[in-house]
Amino acid sequence: MTSAPGRAPRHASHRPQAAATATLALLLTVGLAACTPQADATHVADPPAHVAATQDDPEFQDSFRHEFATVDGVRMHYVTGGSGSPVVLLHGWPQTWFSWWSIMPELAEHHTVYAVDLPGLGDSTGVPDGYDKATLARYVHGLVAEQLGVRDAQVVGHDLGAAVAFQYAAQFPADTARLGYLDLPLPGPALDAPTYRSLSWHIAFHSQRDVPEALVDDDVREYLAMFYPQVAFGGTAFGGTSERSPFTDAEVDEYARTYSRPEALTGGFELYRALDQDVRDATAADPVNVPTLLMSAEGQLDAVRGTAAPRMTNIVRAVDVPHAGHWLVEENPGFVTTELLGFLDE
């Protein structure tokens, strides 16, 4: 399933749309039913031929570069550019570093940006010791602090990447200058794992062992393309009926390229299967006292703040993003950029 260098990803419509729709209907039914890694010195700066998203983008070529570093057996991919105080960007599911691309150039005018593919996802290869967010945060710290020498990171995460960002700040407060926490009810003392899985069909479905892989494996692109609109502004997850997606076909192609790797597809689902451990870890973690910015989908701020506030004691600003569902960056990039720059430059 892995795309060969220079070849289109394996997401061709080898099944008719009716079959893909039937698969999703089955997914809905199933879903509703239901130690610190050490960084080594290996570092590869050459951009990989198979990173397709920005290979022909002049703005990227002028200002950013793809790099790799190995952390405890995981070859971690990140994109960096700009100058100024460091900002680390962590994506959620089903996305990669590329989820930040639309706002990275403006951020890089003021900051050194590091957009990281989480261990085992995107173009980061290898299997981490676990997909619980505390473990993933230790890999990110191994990259950012140990290999890159960044000891004053402003860490910003979206979706499940926000939980990784929280754990980064909780475990390494001396290495964290600021925390940006975007659109995720925090699994923890205010929201246990069974309740979390009941929030949406996809959380329950992705938490199942082996079942998601069996149903999605040959229809990765179709599955992603049908999922994105559901949690967009006006989508069914927010009580609406809109089927509008904020993602272009090229953006869906890019995410399908990486999640069509069987290991990455499983890794994405493992993010959800780790919920019980995530709750335990967040409950046991020391409260985060670094300055924190919360952002949520329109109308969802109370849900996010209610779970975050018990573990984040220095929330300096909390806003919902107008006319945006879960995909804050894609649906209202200007607002998100303004808020981030205002927070980071304080």
C-alpha cells in the first residue's frame, strides 16, 4: 500500500462509490455499537522524494525544508522554516504536519516553526513504544529538546495532537514556554474513557481492535473524504446537514498517501485505542502552569474548557473560532493565525 517515490498514492477508485458508501454505513453501525525514549545522533536533512504535498510549491521551496531525525528507533519527519522564538506544531487525526501548511508561512515571519509528524504517522516511520499521548510527547521532546536543542518551545497541538502538547508541557515544563491547545476535550479526570468513546461514532469505532483496519484498508481515501465533512462547520457531528468539506482533492490525496501505509493507518487508530491510558496519565499529571491558549470550534468552547481547566491552571485566553467546525486551520485560517500570533508574541 505504500506509494513508490514519484508515483501516485494507492487510492484510485478501484471500488465504485456505492461500495464505499455501503462501507461507511457499516462503519457507522459498528462505531455506534460499541520509559522515556532516548534520541540518537542520526539526522537526515535531505528532503525525501516521496513527500508529495509541497514538492512543487515555490513558497515552500523558498522558506521551508523537510528534515528527519531518529528518536529511539522512530525516524521522525518534521518541516522547519522561519526565524525567531520556536513554535512546535502537532497535528491530530487523520492529518499530518501538512494540516498547518496554510498558516506556516505567516507564522514563520515571526517564529522558527517546527511542524512535526507524530511518531508512526505521516512520513515518520517506525513504531513507537505506545500511542498514548504521554509516550508520544516523550518522542517529540526527544526530537525538539534533545536533538534540536530547543528548550523554550511554544507547543501548539490540534485534536489528539493537543493532548500530546498537553503532555509535553506537563512532563517538561522547564522546556515549555507556552501551550496552544486546539479543539479537543481532554481525556482525563473530567472525562473518562467510556464517556469519551460515547461522544462520537468514530471514537468508538476507531477504538475497536482490528475492525477499523479490516473495513477501511482498501478504501482509505474514500473513508477520509467522507469523514472530513462530518466534523466540519455545519456537519452532522454538530447537528447540521452540510456535506461540505474544507479540504481540496489534493489535500485529501496527501493525507491518503500517508495513511495508506498499513502501519500509519493502524497507528492512527491506536491513538484512540490508548484512551484509557490517556485518562490515567492526564489524571496523574501535574497541572500545567505555563501560559495557555484554548481554541475550539464555534460553540464548543465550554466543552473544551471544562475538561482542560482542571489540568491547565494558567489559561490566558480562550476563544471559539467563528464559522469553523473541528478543522479550525482549514475553515478559518486568518482568525487562527491572528490568535496564535497574538498569543505567541505576548
